[in-house]
Amino acid sequence: RHTMTTSIAKTNRPSSITLVSVFEIAGGCLLLYFMFSPGIQNSVQGHSVWQTLFFAFSGIVLLVSGIGFWLMKKWAVYAFIIFAILSQVYVISVGRWNVFSLLILVVPIYIGYKHFSKMT
């Protein structure tokens, strides 16, 4: 009797990392969609150049960080932390800070650090 064993190098991604990844990718795509959607362009044009650039930057960073989380990369956690700090500075500067704006960013950071040792 001969059994063939195949070892496949597969990263065992925790479901919480998968969930964070999906939310970040979806959030980044939606943010970029709303930036360039013709129906919403009037709303975007009402913002300052800095606000528009911040929204574009946020969409790109969320997309890239979400892909990094999906691939279990440590740099994704660092990228999200930088995004979280900058977004907190932004919401404070425009007077829209609240506890929820902080909590929604703490969860992915916590999950990323919880599984940081499993990431490459």
C-alpha cells in the first residue's frame, strides 16, 4: 500500500484576519468608488483639495492594507496603524471625532497584533 503525501505551504489565515481583510478591501473600494462616482462628484467637489486627497489616500491605503492582511503580511498592520493615526488627526482637525471613530480603527490593529507572530 502506497500513500502519497503532498505538503503544500499554505498560510493558515485566522477567520478574524480574513474578516478584517474583507472589510478593509471593501471599504477602500467603496471610498474610491464614491470619490470618482459621477453622481457624487458634486459632493466631492464641495470638499477642499486636502480633504479630497485624504479620501483618495485613505481608499488606497485601506485597499493595500486589506490585501496585505489577506496575505498575512506584517507590513499591513504597520500600514493600517499609520492610516489610523492620520485618520484620527484628520477627524480631530475637522471637528468630527467621536469614540466610534477610534474604536473602528482599534479592532483591526488589535486583531493584527494578536496574530502578528503568524505573519511574514
